[in-house]
Amino acid sequence: MLFRRFLTVVLVASTSFTIAGGAQSEPVSNPTKDDLVFVKIDINAIGPTKLANLKRTIIHRLSIEADMDLILLTTKTEAAKHAEKFLVLDIEPKEDQLFVIQKAHEDVLESLEGETIAKAGRSAVVQAKSPYLKQLTWHPAVSKLEASIVLARQLANDDIRGVTKFSQDTSNIVEAVNGQRWQETLGHLATMNRFSRGPGIQNAQRYLEQTLSSLPAMHVSTQAFTMGATTAYNVIGKLTGTTRPDDWIIIGAHYDSISQSTTTSAPGAEDNASGTAGMLELARIFAETRPEATIFFIGFSGEEQGLKGSYAHVAKLIAEGNKGKVKAVFTMDMIGYTSDTDLDCLLESDRRGSALFPMLTAAAQQYTNLRIVTTLNPFGSDHVPYIEEGIPSLLVIENDWNSYPPYHKTGDTPDNITLAMGEQTLRMQAAAVAQISGAKFTVK
Ligand SMILES: [Zn+2]
């Protein structure tokens, strides 16, 4: 009785229009499907205030922000009102057929029987042309688009405030990054077939162990884990901090690779000799310093089989009671390719890990000419196992990866790599780690 008396029904209009900006905007009532249209607005470097204003003043059902483009699902009437701002997309909207695809490489998008509405960072929004996509929603990389979304946002349109003032010690460490040495290491790794289940990966494992062991004060160990019938190994270098040894910073990259024909070759120059060589380059530099905090340099295996190495490492942290010590995890996966002169670099994390964005973006602005893009849609790389445990973790990846032609192919060779792309990324990364760890070069 009592319950029934107080029972109230709240009707939520799930398809209501976004109307903000108060008096100047009026909701469009009951638009028919024929009324709707996708429009694209160029938002490159318009700044956070103008971007917010656009979203507020133009009536729309859905907004999709994608780096340089803002896509709105709006009405033809509204589009006509702002015609000078819009490019109308030649795609008939089907609102119930929109899907978000994670890790949306061009090869994947082509296979999906859909039209790409927007793509940025490592995600895309696709409108299905057949029932195929809907049948794929069991897959973790495919989900229905339920609300407005930011696929990726460029730094120029963000209100991230990179107010960090870097020390002279940090500047010295940044200047020690050697792009040539990074590229040579990458080239050497790419001569090895590093398929996780193949015999060649042992050579890469030994190379990582030897390289890290040759560095002063570096304590090197391996972590074995199983992948079905295969035993794989993470290689872990530890540089113990002087005054804050229980503040842990992790720099990680997967050293395994894959291709369409792993018995032939799997050079994985970009994916991910580039990140592995980056991890080793930073290890070489920081081994000459005295960091206040402890820094780990980790080569993960089994990434291509489902992040097996990083999951194993997180399990080890938990089992040994060390999870709480980890203050920041920086993973690098594909840092050396660019498809054009725009050196764009993506930082990918969740809300917690995005606390690391200001440090990295400030570093990028002070020490590089990278164009930074950020996203809060973390997916499918070694940052994810840490994120799932609430550890601040992010992925650094070049922003053109989705158009890298030999991705996961035998053609992923060192001639596709641009030295400046890797070098700039490592300068940014070195600055952030130097600052957080309080590293200083030792007097020689
Ligand atoms: Zn990778």
C-alpha cells in the first residue's frame, strides 16, 4: 500500500534535444527522420571557449568531437540557419545505426559494412549499412553510440593547463635524448622475429636483458608467465630512487610483434620496436641520473595475444602488495610513424590517468613541436591493465597509426619510421619522467 501510494513515474525523454544557451535556442519538436542531417564543422584550433559555444548554441541531437572536426546530428532547418559554418555530410542519418569502434585502423573500418562518420584518436563512429555491425556488439571494441562523445580532443581546444615549470635538471635530461641511437636500436630489434609464440622472441628478450644490465645501477629481472602452452617473459629494469624509493614510476613498452605471416617474419618496426627502443633510450639516460623516485623500465611480451605481459605485471604488483606504490605508468606503443609533416601525438588514458596530461602537454610545448591530441577512451594496449586497477596510466602513441599501411604486416620495417617523430616523443616523455622522479645527472 505504502509503496503504491508513493510510487511515481518519471518519464525521461531519451531522445530529447540538447538545448543549452538558454533563450536564443528553442527545441525542435518531433522532427521526423527526414528532417535530420549530419553536419561537419572545422574546429581546428578554435579554442575551448568557441568550441563550448558552438556546442551550446547549435541545436543538435548528438555531437561527435574528433580532433579537427565537430560532427553534429541536427535538423535541416538548424543547418540552414548556420549554413556558413557547416559542411553537410552526404550520408543519410540513421540514428539507431551508429556504433563506436575502438582501435579503428582503416583496414578494420573498411571491413565493417558501414560509413565512417568521424574518426580520431584510436576510435571512430560508424553508421552501419547492414546488420553486420549490430551482430558485432558482443566484441569489446564495438558498442552502440548512446550519447554525444569526444573521440579525441586537440590540445588547442582543451582547457588542460600545463603550468609545470621545468627544472634545469629536467632540461639537461631532455637534451640527452638521442634520436639516432633510438633509431639504431629500433633497427636492431626489427631484425628479430618477435612473435610471442615463436622461437625468435628469445633473442629480443636476451637483447633487452643485456642492454639493461649494461647500465649503471640498473637491477634487471625477468617475469615468466604462461600463454597456453607458451611461457613468455617480461624484462624488468629497476633503478632505485634515492629519497623516495617507494614512489614507483613505470615506463613500459611491449617488445613482441605480430604479422599476417609470423613464420615468415614479424619485424614490428613501428609496432612496437619503436616503443621498446624508446623505453631503452630512456633507460640509458636515466641510468646516468640519480632519481629521487624509483623508475622501472619494462619490456612486455604477449601484448598482441591480449596484453598478457602487462596483465601479468599488474597481478605481480597486487600479489606483492606494491600496487599502491605506483604513481604513474607511461606506456609507449607505436611512436615513430607519421603520415605527413604534422607531428601529432596522442595521449590516451581514463579520467584518473588524465591527471598526467598537464605534465606531458607542458613538456610537449616547452621541448617539442608535437601537436598533442588527448582521449579518454582507453583501449587495447598495455596501459589498460593498470587503468583497470585504478593506477594512473597512459598510452603515448603517434596519432597517424590508424593509417599506417603495414600495421601488423611483414612490411612493418624501419624504412617507415621518421626519426623526428620518435625523438620528439621521447623528449616529451623524458621531461615528464625527469620532473616526476626528481632525476638529476650524477657528477662524473
Ligand atoms: Zn602495439
